[in-house]
Amino acid sequence: MNMVNTADVYAREIQWFAVRMKPNASGGARTAIIDVEKEKYINRAGQPAHRRIKGTGTRVFVPEHLLRRSGFEVFLPVKKVWRIKNRFTKEKHLVSVPLLADWMFVGWRIGDERWLELMSFDVVMGVMGTGGRPIQMSDATVMRMMRQYSGGRVSSQIRRRVAARRTFGVGDLARVIDGPFEGQDVRVVDIAGQTVKAMLKILGGDIQVELGADLLSKAE
């Protein structure tokens, strides 16, 4: 029996840490509007200026946005609450607000060293720990929380991993959805965290391969 251990299809588990964010001056979460569209206009002084086109742009939580843009996996638990749209109306709409004041979960692949980079961000105040050492949260624990509190605010890769944990088990037939074996069906023989061992038919024979759970979905 041959073992294929291909870097392109092997996804390591992510190590997660509870990171405390610096609040804004009012004590609330830091937010900003990005990707806005602007238009030119003439201001009261008769000078040309630019202003945001109403209804454009996306409101983001600044710490989440900055860390994700730098390649970190970020999970900010949120809840939906009703808020008045503006001071001119009593109409309300659902908005996402952080579930845990000043806290979010930040992760990167096991084996990578990103502490200095993480702590260099001005929005980061510290990391939850004990005895001077950070407390690492298991991938499985964070995945469970994501199912309930993500509000769709996680990367597509993480969404695939969350879904993957629910769609197949040992003995099931799964389909590879990304990587060099994309489109191939495999028989799952073992699941350890986010690593799946499966049997793949190649050149008329079965070989055992190791794949990341996020690269698989249950075959129809």
C-alpha cells in the first residue's frame, strides 16, 4: 500500500487563540465603512470635493478586517440585534454586533510562528493565557462555535471546513472538491481532527491518501 502525502491537498489544523481588542474611545467596537463609491460635488465654499454615494460600502469591524487582510483566520462571534436605522426614522433593521465585548478568536496553521506579527497590530491588546502562556483553543471547539455564532463572517475555506465536519464520516464515500484530485471519489477510512485518510483509485488500484477535511464533501 502506497501513501500519498501531497502538500497541495494536505491541510493542517489551525491553532486558535482568544485575542483581546482595543476598544474605541467610546468603549464600543471599532467599525469602519470600506469599498465605498464616491461622487464629485461642489461644496458650500464653491470648491470641488468628493462624498460617499449613499448606500455604498460595507461596514466592518476594524480589528477583524485588518487581521484577515494580513492572512490570519479570524472568528468574531456575533449576534443579531434590532437597531433604529437613523435618527430620522423609527424603522429598525437587524445588525450584527460582537457577542463577546472586546474579544475575538485568531488562528493560523499549526507550525507557523506569527506571534510577533499579531502583537504588532495597534488594535490588539493581548491574548488570553495562564501562567504567562497563551491558552490554545482546539480547532474542533472553535468550529462548534462557528456553526452558531459566525453570522457568515468567516472565510470560504473555513466555511468549507465547518460544513465538511457535518457531511461525511468513516466508511462514507466523499468527493474531493479542490486540489490535484478534484472530482475524484474516495472512501473515508479515518478522520483525525481536520486530516482525513481515504482510499483513492489510481491506475486500477487503491492507494491511501491524506487530505484536509475542507477539501472533501460527501459524494451524492
